Amino acid sequence: MLKQLLAFFTALSFSTAFAAVDVNQASEAELDGIKGVGPATSRLIVAERKKSEFKSWADFIGRIKGLGDKSAAKLSTQGLTVGGAAYGADMVDAKPIQK
């Protein structure tokens, strides 16, 4: 019985540690649960999402005041995703076109 309880709580802790929160689907409360996202930022994310969904991390960073690459990377490690993608997954190192 003790082994079963230990296995249950271990599985439960892993499931919550890796639970992704997508900015296009999460409630304000779910966004507040991400370390580094406070109530004001949660409200801003939801308000911007009502205008139109976030298409990428670049779109998300551009529309959320005070959010940059460093904070986006930190939020992503906390489980935040944009369209199911972690930060960096949809970022492209594009070089400028030479004319």
C-alpha cells in the first residue's frame, strides 16, 4: 500500500511539473499560476488574446508590454507555451536578405 501511494504522489508531481499552459487557451487563474506572471500581466494577456490569438512567441513578445526575450525564455521554462510551442521552438535565425 505504501509503495502504491508513493508511486501515485510521484506521478502526480511529475504531471504538474510538466503541465504546459498555452497563452491562447489559459484562463487568468492558470496564467497567474506561472511563476513570473502576475495578475496585471494575466489580464493584459487575456485582453490581447481577445483581439486576436497569439501567432508566435515573437507576436506574444511584441504585444505584451514589458516582455522581452529573457523573460519569455524564463516563462517558457515554467511551462508557458504559445500555440503549444515552447520559446525558441518557433523562433527562426533568419539572416537579412542581401541585395
